[in-house]
Amino acid sequence: MLGSVSRGASRSAAGFLSLVLVAWASGGCRRETPAANESGLSAKKPVTLILGGYTTPREVYGKAILPAFQKEWQGTSGQRVQFRESYQGSSAQARAIVGGFEADVAVLSLEGDIDKIAQAGLITHDWKAAPHGGMVSTSIVVLAVRPGNPKKILDWPDLTRPGLNVLTPDPKTSGGAQWNINAMYGAALKGFAGVRKDDRAAAKDFLKRVFRNVSIMDKGARESITTFEKGIGDVAITYENEILIGRQAGQKYDYVVPRSTILIENPVALVDRYVDQHGVRAAAEAFVTFLHGPQAQSLYARYGLRPVEESVAKENASKLPAVQDLWKIDYLGGWKKASQDLYGPEGAFTQVFSELGSKR
């Protein structure tokens, strides 16, 4: 049984609050120590893992990956594992973990958010030494549009049209928002946004013209697409998998893949301090290993994410559209440089937001 705090699987507003808190059990020890059963034989106590995640993949974890790992762990170790889950915007979740939310495993949107937890001394191992550089899933930034694409939105330049209502989340709290901005800025620098190639001033101006049309900046990627599902906005900049999971839930919308877009790479890391404090290292390490394996990778694919495991990625490649110009954060100099260039005190987006005024 999962200890999730999510109330139902629907994508209604009630089902996807901006912050889902862990439902804490009262009392009890969480250590992985043997306990005597009624027959006097030694048996392992159940273990509880606390998962701190970003909002977008909550379905694949709650419905698929966590139950699959529970079954595998009990079969191999003889021990039941329970999960308590918390989902919010990636950057907000990272700040919560640094601030004292005792997540055993962090599943976030941005490499930089895991790095913040490590810089706080909570992650002490080299999390990037894991398979796939510590990444467990990928996606791409796309444009969600109304059925039939009535506004004829075909690529990034269309987002600057006067009167268009654009949705994207807030980069202060949402990893998805930063991926969106990175994608637009990088596409502009690459010459795919209707402005001069390799011209940083022109790329910044492109961001400004898009954000003139942004009406709502929600806390997370999930909240943003939920707003779109309510009928607000002409287009939502979002993860590809948000669209695909929405369609699975019965939502009616289309999406456009820009000619040039960024590959979203999502990391996972065991949080050493909390794992050792709770005495759950063996189960937590096994869970992180499981996420990199073929079973979990196939489940990511089932819920619209792009797998990182090569054989699973090849199996699912034909199910997803190709991208003319797909690039990684390395094009912007990596996360550290991109964060400074875009979101630092003198960053391009920081300046754009200031110039447009805090009207949101």
C-alpha cells in the first residue's frame, strides 16, 4: 500500500495542489532492524522511504514505479517497503529538503536543484557517478495548443504575436519553467526564433516579447498545464510528457514540437543525511538502482517520458516525434553558467522580468 498524500488520480484542480505534503505516521521506529514475529522467528520490519519529487511525474511514480519496486524489494529482501510522497515545483522541493524536509530520495527536474542539496551537505556521495550521469528520465519542451491548433502556432516566433495568451510557470519555483526559458533562449541563439543567430541581445529581446504575452505564471509545471486544461490560455509551454499523460486522462489538446528545443534531463539522488538518520540506506540505494533499470525505464516510457536506458529508448523511439534540432543544456554552457546568464542578478530573464514589471 502506498503512503501517498495524493487524493485520487484525476487531474482536477483539487487533485493537483501546488504543494503536496507528506502524511506523517504517528510514532514508530523506521529503522531496518529485525523484529520477532508471533512464532518467535526473526522477521524484518517494514521500511518507509520518503520521496521528494517534482510535480510532473507523480502519476508514473504513484501508479507504476513505486508499486513495482515494492514488489521487487519484498521478493528479493523479504521486507515490505512503504512510500510517503511529496510533490511540488523542483526548485521549491530542493529548498524544502535543504530546509529540513527529510526526503530519503530526491527526484527533481534540474541537475542544479540536486546540486543545491549537495552543497548544503545533505548529499555526500558523487550522485553523478550513477548510471546515465544520475539522470533517470528525459523529455523535451513543447507547445500545448487547443484541439486543431486554431491559433496556427507552429514554432517559437508565433509566441510573440500580439494578443496571444501564453502560459508558463514561475522559474523561481519551477524547474519546468527554467527548462522552458532555456529552450526559448537557446533556440533564439541557434537562429530558430526569428532573430539573429548568436546574438544575446536579440535572444533576450525575444524572451521579452514572449513574456509580454504570458498571463499566468503558476508555481509548477503541473499547475500550469492544469490551468490550461481549465480553458485558460491559447498555448502552454510545457514538458512533452505532461501532454501525453493528460491525453491518457482524457484531456483534449494537441502539441507542437518546435524545430529547435532542449532535451530535459531529470536527476535522482539518495539524500545521505536523511537516509542514514532514518536507517534506510539499503532500501533507498536499491530504489535508486531500480529507477535506472529496464523495468522502471519502460514505465517512464509508458507515461510519456523519454527513457535514458539505451535499449528501452530504442524500443520507444518510433512512438514519439523526432526533433529537427535537439540539444542539451551544454549548449548554454551547462547549468551553472545558464543559471547565471539567465537567472542571476544580471541575467537575461531577470532583466526581462524587471523591465516588464512585476505585474503577475
